[in-house]
Amino acid sequence: MTSEDGRLKVEKEKVPAAKARNIESDVIFDQPPEVILNSMLPLYLNSQLLSILFDAQASELSSRMTAMKAATDNAKELKKKLTMIYNKKRQAGITAEISEICAGAMALDEKGDKTSGPALGIFDNSDTVGADFMKELEDGSIPDTPEDPQGPDDRPVIDPYAN
């Protein structure tokens, strides 16, 4: 790689192939076969033992990884189930509390002052309301004198948390 006028330039150069060495095909051992066997056999046995130990360690680590993956999967599944149970219990508590509040409000409406009369329905208009009013006057269901209005301190208190 060279640079000319601030530009990098790459040129290919041909390199001659390396010559192969001449290796003798006849290997001559200087020692008798018993000596070579006695020196090579412990090395072979040591390498086999080391290979067995490495395989055992790899097997143990693989088993640990498999066990930890199973434990992680079980923990995630348990978390999902417990979250679902918690949310259901929480939802049930909220629903019960809302029901108690609504029941208390309805009880207050039933026990509260009756001077406002019944609520208008979807079929009520000025003709039907007037006719109903005259009927209630004739029946005597409307008192002749107005009742004293109740203040917020005079109303009965309903505890929604009381059993």
C-alpha cells in the first residue's frame, strides 16, 4: 500500500510459491520398542484420563444448565399464576367495595327526604307529571306542610366497611 498525492494506492505483487521440504519417508527410532512403549503408555493413559475428566465436567455443567433453565421456566409460570390470582382477588375486593358503596348510596336515597318525589321516567312529560301530582294530592300521599330539610349532619351515616 502506498500513497500518492494524498491518496492511498494498493498494488498487487506476485510472490513466488514456497518450495516444499523434503521429508524422509523412513522414520528411524533410536530406542528399542519396549522403551518407547514404556514411555508412551503413561502419556496415553494420562491423556485418556484427562479426557474422561473433561467429559465428566462438561456433562455436569450441561446438567446444571438444564436444571437451571427448568427452574427458571417454572418460576416464570408460577409468577404468572400468582399474578393472576392476586389480580383476581384484588378485582373481587374492588368489586365488593363498589357494591357496598352503591348499596349504601341506595339506602340513603330510600331513607332520605321524600320531598323531591320519584324520578321521572322516559315516558313522563308535562301532562303525565301534572296528572300524577293531582292524584297524589287527592290520595294524601303528599304532606300538607313541608318537612324540615335535613342537613348533612342530620342524615344517618352508613359505614360501607361495616360487616
